[in-house]
Amino acid sequence: MLKRVFAALSLITFTCGVAAADDIALAHRRDNAEADAVEIISMRSALAKEFIKPGAEVNEETFKKVCGEVGKKVKEISEREGVVIRHSAVKSRNPKNSATPEEAVLMERFEKEKKLKGIDEEAFFDGKKYFRVTRPIYVEKACLACHGDKDSRPLFIKEKYPEDRAYGFKTGDLRGLISILIPLD
Ligand code: HEC
């Protein structure tokens, strides 16, 4: 009898131990994801400031040096960390980044709660369960060359993105979101 009690107790301790280890592992991955999101946002901002200079022509080459480099970084982090990284926006440029109804709700929350730094929660995406780490992306002066006035968008954008809605922004506007999805299944 006593043996059985001990067996049951050690099973409980073992199970709780595993659960605690899982929690620690997830907390660690969440911290990494937050750092990666911040790195991606800062990288785009720094590159835009570096390559968008007053009077300089903004063309597809400029884009490759700014958002193109960000795209490479996103791919590198996704592969290294085994995560899915999504950029999403209600007013998107690339249709693949169009906010899902759920992402649109997240954007609304960031619009309303100006002090909100991020939203971290469990979420389903494409039928799979993830822990999703979401951070807002705001418009800065250097972004306006490509996301400002509709008519002054560089030609390559007008030609390549017929469904473009990512213009008409002002400095400080919420441009979109970055979400890092950590698989839970
Ligand atoms: C040289 C032009 C250019 C500049 C400068 C630029 N962007 Fe973009 N941006 C683009 C293009 C083109 C895309 C579409 C990329 C694609 O096809 O995935 C894009 C896409 C995005 C997206 C993904 C969502 C969507 O609408 O498809 C975000 C977010 C974004 N830009 C934010 C910014 C921010 C913030 C800045 C300033 C720090 C900035 N961009 C500066 C051209 C630019």
C-alpha cells in the first residue's frame, strides 16, 4: 500500500517537474521571440534611415536594401528558431500580409491602447496551435518615401503592387504588426 502511495507521489512530482520544465522552455522561447521581433523592427528602421536620404531617388534597389534585407533576416530567424514569422496589416501592400480577422482585432487593440507594448497569447493559425508574440510597427519619417502619399509612391510599387493599400500613412501611425508564432503541438 505504502509503495503504491510513493509510486503515485513520485508520478505527480515527475509530471509537475515536466510541466515546469515545459513552462521554463516556453518562457525562454517567448523572450527570444520578443528579442527577435524588436531586432526586426529596429533593423527596418535603421536601414530606412540609412538609405532614404533627402533628394535621393527611391527605387527598387532602395527597397531591396531596406525591406529586402528585413525579409532575409526574417527567413534566417524562422529557420534558426523553428518559428513562423508573420507581418500583417489591415492596409497591406503585399496581399499575403493582409491581416486575418483575428490580426485585425489585434491591430484595433494597439490603435486604442496606445501604451500597449505587445500581446502574447496562445493562438491558432492555419489550424495549428501556437504561442504568438505580437509587437506593433509604427511609421517613421523614413518610411514615408514608400508608405506616404499615394501619388508619390515609387514607380516600381505602383507597378508591382496593384492591390496596394499601404500608403497615406503619417509619422506615428500604426503601420502593421509582427507576430512570431512558436509551435505548441
Ligand atoms: C523603399 C520603399 C520602402 C520603404 C522606405 C519602406 N517600405 Fe515597407 N514595404 C515596401 C514594400 C515594397 C513592401 C511590400 C513587401 C513585400 O512584397 O512583401 C513593404 C512592406 C511593409 C510591411 C509588411 C506589410 C505589408 O503591407 O505588406 C511593413 C510592416 C512595412 N513595409 C513597414 C515599413 C516601415 C515601418 C518602414 C519604415 C521604417 C518601411 N516599411 C519602409 C516598401 C518600403
